[in-house]
Amino acid sequence: MLSTIELGIDLGTANILVYSKNKGIALNEPSVVAIDIETKKVLAVGSDAKAMIGKTPENIVAIRPLKDGVIADFDVTTQLLQHIMRKASKKLGFAVRKPNVVICIPSGSTSVDRRAIQDAVRSAGAKKVQLIEEPVAAAIGAGLPIDEPVANVVVDIGGGTTEVAIISFGGVVACHSIRVAGDRLDEDIIQYVRKAYNVLIGERTAELIKMEIGYAIVDHEEVSMEIRGRDLMSGLPKTISITSTEIHVAMKESLSHILEAIRATLEECPAELSGDIVDRGVILTGGGALIKGMEEWVNKEIDVPVHLAASPLESVALGTGMALKYIDKIYSIAK
């Protein structure tokens, strides 16, 4: 008898990760689809489509079908998932069988969002679909004992949303989900460069600047970087030099929103669990956790120990996969 194939999927605004019990992280692709708008035909998905952002003729657009952690374009998301599951089936060898899928959802998602995600995954070829809340998956992936009656605080800074949650005994005790995360920081950088230098840069350049010289903390050794964009006055290509201090200023307001969400969640913590937070601290996961100085900055602002997860980018996907083991116990969380 054929055994059931089980997959964990982190359906992120920036990246989709697929986890399987046997192979670990089997797939990690950007959540981007390139479409011919005249024929509605999908031309490229994932890394190939991301490479096309800002470089295509008028009839081809590279779009992100997920916006702020929710499905913005159902049909395109379904096609993206179909491509991802086809690719995963080749890698994992389950072309004949339909897999059971555990997929994560933002904690602030509505019942309509949840239904859309389930329908999209089923349309992409899944047999059974179960949902798990993103911070719970991140906590499991970060190796926290979520099924024990102790407070586990997770801050998951993704592409579209930042999720802050206190988890105890397998459930979410307090949670805040805000639509300020990696994508917003990229947009802040684009706007700053536009205002300060009258130069227009693209999403990919902004993301590169954030990763290379983005600092969450004010006190750091200043570094600079040369970037290229289009001069808005002359319309010609232009090279400028930008410093890490400027990028900190550009991101400052959005970072303060993330900090407010952390503080608001900690303020809702029951008194009995507050002691655990002082002892155990806060775990940072997600791509945004990798911004230089993030750990140190959050620690300084909230005066509670702050730790970076072992694999911040993969925590949610790992947690989704690990949740397959005891999904019945935590399935009620996502209902």
C-alpha cells in the first residue's frame, strides 16, 4: 500500500517554501509570477519570474499574487501553487499521488482568506488541506516547546506581515498581526532615494540595499554602497552613493510600528506568564529578523532577552512540516 505524502507549505508574500518529512526544505521559490497580460498565459514562476521584475516589455508583467500575507489574485496564486507542487512532486517523487498539505496562514486572516488559501491549495492538487497559524508554525520551527504551559514569544517579520504572538499550551494567548514587514521597508527605501536624490530605483535594488546596509540600530559603524537608478530630472541612468545611516532613517518609522506591535502583545500577557518571558525572552524569525542589529535593537527597546532563531528564513516552513506530527493536537488553533 502506498504511504501518504505529507507536505508543509509556508505560503509567504515574498517566498514559498515546501517542507517534506524525508527531505526537509525541498523547495524555496520567490512568490512571483510572470504573465502575458494579453493571453493571460503564465510565462515564468518563482526565481525566473523574480529576475524579470522591472525588466519586461509592456505586455508581460511580473506580479506577486500575495499581498500583505493574503491572496490578492486567486487565479494567479492557484497557478503559482500548481507550479510549486509540480516542482516539488518531481523532486520528491509523488507524481502519482495527491499529498496531504499543512499550510500556514497569518493570524489576522479572515475566514474568507482562509477559505481562499484552502481552495487554492486543493485546486493545485492537494488531497487534504489543514491550516496552522504562522506564529505557531514559526515557534515550532524555532524549536520552542509550544505544547508546554510556558510562555513562548515569537516575532515573525516576513515579507507582507509581522506577526507577534505569545503561545502557551499549544494555543495563542495574545497576538498582533500588522501589515508592516520586509516589503514596506523596501518601499520606504524607494521613497527615501526618490525624495533625497531624485532617483528612481526598483524593488530588487531596494531589497539589496536593505540586506547589504540596512541597520535597525542607530549606533553602528557607517558603511556606504553605490546604487544605480533613473534620474527623474534627465530620465538618464545615474549612480549614487548612499549610507547605512540614511537607510536607517528611511526604515525608522516602519521599524517603530513593529516595535509597537511587540510592546502591545507583551502588555496583553497574563501575569502568570510574564515571568516566563523575562526568563525565556523573545525569539525573532522571518527574513526581517536578519536586518543588521535587529536583535540588539529589540533587546534595548523592550529590555527582555531577544534571540534569533537558528534558521529565521525557514522557521515557518520547518514548523509547518514538524506540525504534521501532532497536527490533531494543534489543528483546533487554526479553526
